[in-house]
Amino acid sequence: MIPGRRIGALVLAAGFARRFGKDKLTAPMPDGNPLIRHTLENISSAFDDILVVSRPDSGLDLENWPVTLFKGAEQGMGASLAWGVSRLPAWDGCLVCLADMPFVQARTYRLLATELTPGNIVIPAHMGRRGNPAGFGRRFFAELAELNDERGGRKIIRRHEADVLEIPVEDPAILMDIDTPDDLDRYQAGARSQNPG
């Protein structure tokens, strides 16, 4: 997709959604399809290379995407991220995408991938607020593979702030991760108002 660089998407889908009350990734969207399908279709339209981190007991329908199953998902997002990074093929960089963010636009993923190099970190920002997904060049893969807590890649970003490229985007969905049913209802309403057709 990007001349001279192989950039892929690592999709974290191994959480337990305890605040949501049930598996939020299977929650139906207005078209009847599960939330995770919307996320993965947006990502797939931007990337040829994708790897999804899930749990053996997730019950998700992921047969159309490459998946690695992580038995230790209860250890937290950082551990799931470490597992996924340790199983990446020979990518030059990866965007760490959250499965519960179905409204992030494909063009946002493509923009971030274009700016990601083996030696930098890219983070989108909307109206001055940083969001997701964050992208990491392969220089940081070894550190990501050592994570073992809930904080994901945030401490890697803090450690290497001088290597961070913050990219302004017009996509408010980079700030819309879904933790509760109210979040889903509110963000769906916002997405409809921005895309009325």
C-alpha cells in the first residue's frame, strides 16, 4: 500500500467489556451487523495487512480476518498488545486499532499509515485531543512486546515523546471508544448527524 514500507493494522479484540455488561463487540449496529464488523471493514478498506488479537472463548465471528488467540487476555490490554506484536510478520510499522471504535474513518487510518515510519510513533488528534489508533514503527516493537498491564502503549509513547508525530484529523471518532451502552447510543447518534445520508 505504501511504497517501500509494509504497514499493517493490529486490532485488539480480546477485552471482556465488563463496563458494557455484555460483549460489546457483538452489539448490533443500525444495519443489524455487529459492532466489530464495522470496525474491521473500515480497517480492511485501508490495509492489506491485518492481525486481530482475540480470546479463545470470545465467540466472535472472525473467519474473514487473520486472528491470533491470546489465552491470557485477563491480564489486560497491554498484555494483549504484547502478544499481538510478538506475532506480527515482517511489518515496518503497525497501527494499534481498538475493536470497539467502529466509527473511525478509513481515510484516517490511511493518513496515519502514510505518516508512519519504522522509527516514529504517530497519534491522531482532533481539536487538540489525542485519540486512537496510535501507530508504532518497528523500532518500538521490542518494547511493546514486553507490556504486561492495562495501559497499552501509553507508557511507550511517554517514554519516546520526542519521536511522536501528532497528526491533526477532522475525524472526531478517534475519541469515541465504546465502554457502555450509552456510549454506543450517543456515538451512533453523532455519526448519523454527521452522515445523514
